[in-house]
Amino acid sequence: MIRVSIIGATGYVGIELLRILIGHPEVSIAHLTSKTYKGQKIWHVYPCLKNFIDKTCEEMNFEKIVEDSDVVFTALPHGISMGIVHEFLDRGVKVIDMGADFRLKDVTEYETWYKIKHKSPDLIKEAVYGLPELYREEVKQARLVANPGCYPTSVILAAAPLLKAGIVKTDSIIVDSKSGTSGAGRSLRLDLHFSETSESFRAYSIAGSHRHTPEIEQELSLLAEEKLVISFTPHLVPMTRGILSTLYFKLNYQVSTEELTNMYIDFYKREPFVRILKDSLPQTKSVRGSNCCDIAVGVDKRTGRVTVVSAIDNLIKGAAGQAIQNMNLMFGLDEKTGLALPPLYP
Amino acid sequence: MIRVSIIGATGYVGIELLRILIGHPEVSIAHLTSKTYKGQKIWHVYPCLKNFIDKTCEEMNFEKIVEDSDVVFTALPHGISMGIVHEFLDRGVKVIDMGADFRLKDVTEYETWYKIKHKSPDLIKEAVYGLPELYREEVKQARLVANPGCYPTSVILAAAPLLKAGIVKTDSIIVDSKSGTSGAGRSLRLDLHFSETSESFRAYSIAGSHRHTPEIEQELSLLAEEKLVISFTPHLVPMTRGILSTLYFKLNYQVSTEELTNMYIDFYKREPFVRILKDSLPQTKSVRGSNCCDIAVGVDKRTGRVTVVSAIDNLIKGAAGQAIQNMNLMFGLDEKTGLALPPLYP
Amino acid sequence: MIRVSIIGATGYVGIELLRILIGHPEVSIAHLTSKTYKGQKIWHVYPCLKNFIDKTCEEMNFEKIVEDSDVVFTALPHGISMGIVHEFLDRGVKVIDMGADFRLKDVTEYETWYKIKHKSPDLIKEAVYGLPELYREEVKQARLVANPGCYPTSVILAAAPLLKAGIVKTDSIIVDSKSGTSGAGRSLRLDLHFSETSESFRAYSIAGSHRHTPEIEQELSLLAEEKLVISFTPHLVPMTRGILSTLYFKLNYQVSTEELTNMYIDFYKREPFVRILKDSLPQTKSVRGSNCCDIAVGVDKRTGRVTVVSAIDNLIKGAAGQAIQNMNLMFGLDEKTGLALPPLYP
Amino acid sequence: MIRVSIIGATGYVGIELLRILIGHPEVSIAHLTSKTYKGQKIWHVYPCLKNFIDKTCEEMNFEKIVEDSDVVFTALPHGISMGIVHEFLDRGVKVIDMGADFRLKDVTEYETWYKIKHKSPDLIKEAVYGLPELYREEVKQARLVANPGCYPTSVILAAAPLLKAGIVKTDSIIVDSKSGTSGAGRSLRLDLHFSETSESFRAYSIAGSHRHTPEIEQELSLLAEEKLVISFTPHLVPMTRGILSTLYFKLNYQVSTEELTNMYIDFYKREPFVRILKDSLPQTKSVRGSNCCDIAVGVDKRTGRVTVVSAIDNLIKGAAGQAIQNMNLMFGLDEKTGLALPPLYP
């Protein structure tokens, strides 16, 4: 059994990790930490977990966690992980970081976008960007995995085959993403107050100011083998779970929808969690509760553009599920262990 | 492995059975039948199931189904099951009927409420009402289980301890239930059209005309050991999954909330899926995606009444999950097999 | 023109008053006060109002408000109004209080339920309970109107004809109410966070602990001409606007649905905002955006009970619309002025 | 009083016309036609209208309608209006067509996209595209107005200032639109069934196949004074009302967000229903129930692109409200008559 602790267990990402790990046959839960709820039973904080787990939220205690854990998931606001991850790594505990601290390879980029100084630039180099579809072998060897952001996961998987094949113009990329509210977490905010959010749809950051932009650009640039910038706009959908991203690319030459669809099918043919749709279009409910990413492509001959649509559950393939997929790889398990969860539909 | 077929696999109950059975370690799926979608891949009808199962929907073929199945789940409109169930039973295949045909023990009641003649009154006698919390031993021996309705499950579990204990007036029972839309199935109806349903709440049957009334009354009468009638009002909530029932009873004598709560805890102490809440009240999201039933009670000294609130996922504890719980019992498995699913929250 | 000020203009009730008053042909807005947003344009706080009104939120200034206003609406947390209302009344400004401070005639009841000492017991006596359907003539003469609560409005209108006629047992009354989230206001709370509320339904106070209970009981007792207590349970619906209440009464003698329906039609025949439905049941969306209250009744011969269902928009007939209806009466206008707003459907 | 008839009164557009016209001080309703509901009271079809209007739905009777009407609104499926509009025009009754039959100036385009032969190509020439912000003077003189589509309204208003000014590359335009469900009408469809739509977000037509594409392209081409094509992707949001469109353009030269915002403010400075936002971004709830169109722009220096976001209520500025705005112009009324409706918020 892999002994797992979750640092920051009571946010939506923490609790989703816990929900999936409860059903994971090779895992035992060691410690759950929470600043806010320390001393309380986890099922007191989330009554839905009553009877499923009886752990108590604890204050962070490095000694105990290191002693009892093979791996920790750090689900913390940005800026915190970078100060504590080395404590675990130095003493042989692997780390999967759910936040942004180790995703950007360029320290300057990190410091520009997050407006704080990075405390562990050395670990940035070591950290593996945990998107198994692109970095499977590296993840297997990793001590420290930077688990991708939810938007970036939906975008990178949608763009990878096109960029790898070099058939789109790299200065033409538009990414229009739409997320459910759980991506914004459990902290109270007026714009997430039910009366304000229900029956409303909005963009919440335009013209390139969202912090997932550099993360997406980093990975798309690596795929394209050239430095590129994108236009990225995130929107808020009146639903709890799910991200759908719509990507637009200018084609270098004409190609049919069918050819591109087959190219995608081929690209992802060994991937357990990526599904290429032919006769239908992705919708978030079709992936909700699962680790799947659904993708469809369509070519518009009139404009010479290809549109790619992808859908994920932001808390699973966009966070907790992907992290557990990474954990499975790091510990030599079948990648699907604990993750063969069909979507909850309807 | 138990070989399972689903008759009527493409409704919401059928597909939920399939979703849970896919994760059941002791089950293999034999046949899926569907009049409407015969010849189509099940994941073509429900794209969410792509990669999880590759079966094709078939027309009903008794020979093949009997040959390949140990048990069939019949998820059909009322009036159909009663004509075909004996075909399976006679040839040694167990049946779990998801519909209403075998729930009412009194044939006349059935014929009055459903306005058709019953074709298998003999099987009514044999059928076991599949609420494990009340009929566990009978279910274990059953060839034919009548799986309870969704509203009745939420109501009977909420009322049982009080009626068994004889501490409430049996002519005082009011049941006010609220259901998500999936309980009404996948057939198109104006009142389930998104634009009509969203941001709206309504009662849809008042003054005792809903067909779950006699089913609830039958079971509450058995618990109370006297014939009783109830006032039952179902409402439609603008959400997909979940039933919450609020029950009102006049007490025979004063008793405290704490005493009653402890009585409920004791009554259900061996039940894996019933959770009695002390410090919080049930909400449907806390059971969504799970086989749990959450219950809380409160005594109002001013009125001499007790209020009981219960919540279930109507498609799981109110249908598919309970049916699989019954199947586990009928085949000598641990009752929780395949059902240890924590709720999907948030 | 009636000169109107709103004290506490930036809550949901305040802003709904403002929205309706903007379209009222006999009203001019004098002052809008807000502690939180003083100094800001009201359309900065609520961008939806841009171009419709250009007022700035002000700190409370009695002098100016008294000088410029014929009537003030006080939309404040309980306990505040009772300390300031006399300032207006003493100087000839009428007051419509949106909160609970003047609704309960019995000071002791108020102090028991709200756990604070009442500062203006004398004004309680003078205050008129502003339900025009019951107190129209008194409202016309009033200086101070206590605008009814949202739940009480839906319940009292639904119960009045039965209690006036004396045909139901007064110890049998059960009230099961369901409200959208806007009734809980704009203050942030975890249980109103979109991710927690969407796709969930729950009861939030059982066994008689909600503060609207004594208000309902007061008015039902007056109608029945005897002191009565009720069982009242409020629930939260995943939608923003609307209250639906389901009431249960034991009949003193048998009577048909048709007879009772006609009795209701007769009782409310001169009421512009109460609609008795015959062939359909109330739903909240059918009254959303309007000052209407829809009611239907049904008798269940089996149980000897009558069920009454009523629906209102909690922010309009349950708050701002009713207040403006009261204002119209107080100033001798046609009661419907500014309120002939058909529901926004779908 | 302008005498108005609605042909096809019982769809969502028809009923929204009726709702607004009920409050219009210069209008009397003459006839409401409906194939499906002829002979029924309109408030029987939409109980929300009870007490507000007592008209009966009639079968189409040209004689009577012509005799009693000054203008008719035709709210019909495409292909029907073009066969009947001349009947009204020839006899002096003005027509505002809510459908697509007279929007495309190029008959071939119409026949290609709608796959039927056009019956009144002569009237296409006469018809005025009813977007007052661009064609106010023409609308004033028109006998026949082709009321714009909902998506096109949101897109053209968002794009007009940029294209008029010639500061964006015309081969770079991407339009990513999101609509609530009411835009798809009241006809039942599986993908609009509540259980399928709630908590789900999806694209429903990619790569340029939606029929609003040529309408948008026609108007943007006229603005740019050159033939252009766009990439347009419509999405379905789990809410009833509202469209939000996000547009992306490559700039011809660098310009700041502030400069562009001021350009938009100037462009629309005389428009009563277009609001340019500076400190916030559009959201659909802020325009729901109103005839407003909210717009914000943002320049991303990194990519040399400008993003424009616009929001409307699809049934009002995207249909019925705009049609009434056109009617006001055609009859010499103040354009805002009957339309000064603040948004319903929250």
C-alpha cells in the first residue's frame, strides 16, 4: 500500500483527491492537514464523507507526515508549496504539487505573473510537468510532479496533435475556455454567490491577464518547438464541474475534418483517458465524475481554420484525477488504478 | 462472475445500473436490450460510456438472455414487466424488477392506481419488496425482487423507526417530497424542457393522486401493523439528481430530539447505507452519486410533532444502487460490493 | 410625485425596490443610503442599473432624508429599524419597514425570537401589518407599515380563506415552504456558495426554529380567531427567485376541491395580485418578476385533508412589490401603479 | 394606439413580444395566432399571463388581421414568412419579421444555407435589416423589417466600431458565442431536456455550419466595406436567457484598451440601449429582462489582438425588444417607449 497524505485537504481539490483515493485499492490515507479545520473530523467538514473515512484534520507536522507517508499531495494556495516541498523530498517522500509553484520552468515568468519571489528555483528544474500524455516517462522517474492547471490540461491535450504535426500557424492560436465554479474553489466571493452566478454567464479576464496563460504558452511552445503566445479568455459557467475549451487555429494547408480526426485518434491511441469523438461534440456532463478528456475537431474550408473542442471534469482530469494518474505512474502501478470511474450521467 | 442482463438499458435507470455494474468486481454484462436503440452501440446512445463498455443494444431475445444470464434487471414502463418476468423465472433466471408491477401486494390496489389488469397475480405473492433495511432475509432467498420506488425508499426509511416504535399517531402522517428531474426519466415533456424547468419550483400532483402513494401506504401500514393513509405531495426541483422528503408526525407523547436521534441511530446501526445526522441536516448533494440515505429528526415541543428529513440519490438508493444491493444479497455477496462509492461533491 | 428614499439600498430587497420604483410613474427617488458602498454610484455596485439611474449611495443623513422624502423604505437587518423609524415619523415622513422589527404585535414574542430588547414598543402598536389583502383600509391610514416577510406572505394568503371560513382544524396546520436563494440576501455564506448550492436541495431549519414562525402564527391566529401554532419547515431550492409553500390542513367536514376553489376565487375576487388556478398548479417561474401570488387547492377525500399550494416571487410580492403596493395605498394611488409587470417567462 | 397582431404568438419569441407589448402605452393587441393552440386562451397556454391579457389564440385569418392591425410581427419557422408577408404589405399593414427569411440580401446565400427556394426575392430587396444602431433611418421608412437574429445582434454591435474604424485585420475574426436555452425555442429536444442540459456546457456546431454565420458575415462585410468570412462557434449554457459573445480581432496597429473603450463610448454615445463598460465585464444576468447590450473591450499587447465581449438577453435585444424598438421607429414614437425596463437582478 502507498501511504498518502494530503496537505490542504479541505479545499475542493483536496477533498476530490480524498474521494478518489478512498476507492483506490493500493492506497492508505496517512494524514490530512487543514489550517482552518484542524481538530475536526473530515466528515464534519464534508458530511458527504460520513462512513467513508474517519480521519481528523491535523495541523501540519512535518515529522509525522514524513514518517507515515510515501507521497504527499500539496493542495495549497500558490506561494506556499515552494517553501515546504523540499522538506518532504529531502527525506525521501515524493510530492505531487497541485498548485502553480513548479509548473513554470522560467523563474522570471513565475515571478512576473505571481508577483512573488520564488523560493526554490532549483526544484523548478527538477519538477516534472505532470501531463502523462506528454511526459509519461519523466513522471515515472519523478520525485516532484507539478500537476497541471485545469485550463492548461484541457487546452494542451486539445492542441498537442496539431502543434506536433506542425500544420497550424503558431501565431494564430485563440483559446476560449469556459469553467464551472468549482475551479474557483471554496473561498467565498460575491461573484460565486449563488444568486449572482445562477442564470448568468460571463467572461472574467480578457486580453491575456489570466495566470494560466504562461503555463499554456510554455507547453504549446515546447510542442511547436518555437516560442509562441496565445489569446486566452476564461469564462464562468453557471454549473459546478467541468471545463470546455474551444481552440481556433489557422491551418498551414487544407486538410479535412476526417483526416484531422484520424490524426487525433492516432496520436492518442494508447491513452486510456483521452477520447476522440467523431459523431458528436464534447459536453462537460459526459466527462463529469471521470478522468476523461473528450475532444472533437472540425475544419472550416471557408476560413482555413480548424476548431478543436475539449471537455474535462476540472476537479478530476483537471486536478485530482490527473494527480492520481501521476501517482500511479510514480509508483509503478497501472495508470488507471482507482480511476476507472465512468462519468456520472445524467 | 454473476452474468447480468438489463432489459430496457437506455433509460436513466438502465444506464445507471450499467454505470455501477461496470465497476462491480463480481459482475459481467451479458445483454443490454433497447427497443428504441437496438443495433446501436450503447456508447453511441450515451457517449459518456465510450471506452468503458462496448456492448450493442439488442432487441429482446429470451433464448439468448436466459442462456447467458444469472439475473436480469427489468427497467421498463409499468405493465410490461408483469408479462415477461415469468419467462425468466421459469427458466432459472432471477429477476430484479425496477418498475411498479410487483410492488403492491394487493392486486386490486394495483389495478385501481395503474388502470390495467395485472397479468401475473401469482408472482405478486412471491415477489419480495426489495428494501434491504426491512426485508434483508427475504431478499436473500428471493427469485423475484420488486425494487422500491424512489419516493417510497426515501419515505419508508425515514418513517420506519417511528412506526415500529409506535410513538406517532398513524392518522397524522404528512409526506412532502421533492425530486430532481431525472426521476421523470428521459422521455421528452414540456414540463421537463430546460427553459421551463430551470429557476422554477412546483408541486406536480396534490391531494393524493401520485402513484407512489399506495406503495408508501402499504409499507408504512405493515410497519405500523395497521392500515393507514397518508398525505403525499411530490414536487419538482430544478436539479437533476436527488430526492429530499420531509415527513411530519404527531407524537403520542413527548420525547426529545436527542432521544429520537438515538433511536434512529440504534435502529440503523447495522445498515451500511443509512446515515443519521446529528449536527447538520440532509441535503441531496451530500448523497449524490452514492447509495446513501441521510436522515435527521427534530421534535417541536410547541406542536407535539416530529419532523423527519431524508435525502437520497433517486437513481442510486432510489433505483439502481438499491437494485444492486439486492442483487448482492441474492447472490450471497457482501452487500456493499460495487457500491462503496463516496458522493460526488461538490 | 412621491419623493422616496431607501435606507439600505444595496441589499437584494433595496435594489429590487429601486428597480420597480424606477418604472413607477408617480415616484422620484430622493436618497439611497448604504453603509458599505457610500460614495459609490449605485450602478457601480449593480452594473445592471447603468443608464437607468445615476444616484450615489450616501451615508445616512436624517436631516437631508427627512427634508427630501415623503416616505422611506427601511431595508435593514432586524434590530436597526426600531431605533430610527421614529426619527422619520416624528417629522412627518411615512415609513415602510422591510424588516421584522414591527411585524410581531407581542413584544415578548419579538424579544424571545430575536433575542434583543425592543426599542420602540409603542410603535409596534401603531404599525400596520402590510398585507393589503387583509389590511387594506388600515394600510391606507398608516404612517408606519411593517411589510410582511416573504414566507409569511406566501403562507397567509394561502391559508386565509380556509381559516376565515372555519372549515379546518386549527391544530392540524403544516407548512412546508421552499425558497430560492435571494431570500437569504447578498451576504456571503458557505451554504450559498454556488458550488455548494447548485444541484442540491435541503431543509435548513426543522422543528419550528425559523423566525418567520411566530409571524405566520400571529396572522393565522387572527384569521382563525384563536391562538394556534403551526409546524413550519423552510427549504432552500437551487434557484434565485421564488417561494412555493405547500400547506396541509385537516378538514372539519367533507368538501370538494371544486367547492374550495370557488371559495378561494370568491375570497380574492377583488384582489389584483392573487390568482386562483383551476387547471394547473402554481410554479415559481410563472410569478417571477411579478407581484402575483398564485394559489391552487386540492382535497384528498381519503385523508380528509386539503392541500394548498402558493407561489410568489420572494423579492416582489414577498418584499419590494408588496411594499410598493402598500405605498400606493398610503398615498391614495391605484394599488397597481408601477406594479403591472407580467412575469418574466421563460 | 398602434394595433398589433402576432403571427405565431405561442413560441418564446411570440410570448416575449406579448409580455413587453402588454406594458407598451401606445399599443393595443389585435390578434394572436397559433396553429397548435388555436381556440385556447393565451393564459391557458402560458399561465403566467393570467390577469394580464385575456385574448384567445386564433387560426390565421388574413382578412381579420389586415382589417384590425397596423403592424404584424411574424414569429414563424423559416420558410413560412416569405410566403405570407406580401399579403400584409400589399394591404397596408407593416411587417416585422422575427425569422430569417428576409435577413440575407443575397438570395443564393439564403437558398444555400436554408436549403429551400425563396418565394419573395423582391421583398428581400425592400426589407430593412432591423438593427437600429446601424439602420435607424432606414427602419423609420420601412414597410418590412427583417429583425436580426440573436447571435448576430450580439456580434454586430460588438464588432461595428472596430470595423468601421478599419483598425482590425478582416481575415482574423473569431466569434465564440454562448447562448441560454430559450434561443432554441419551446420545441422539445433531447439536448434541451433538463436532465441532459443542467450542469453541462457544450459547443453545438463547429467549423462554420451554423445558419447565423452568413447573417453575421453580411453585416460585418458591409461595415468593413469588403467581403469577409468569420469563424463562428455557438455554445449552449445551462441557463434560460442570455447570450454572451467573445470576439477576437488582430489589430492593424497598437492601440490601448482605454483608447478603444473611448472609441466605443463615442460610437454608441447616442444609443439608449448600448452600454460600454469600463471597470467590469459583461455578464448575461446584468442585461436579463432588459433591451440592453453590454460591451467591454480589452487589448492584449503581447498578441496584438483585441478581445470584445458583449451580452444581451437573447429574447429581448436579441428578438422581441429589438422588434419593438423597430416598431417604435416605424411609427414615429420615442424609440424607448415600452422598453425602459431595468434588468431583473438577481
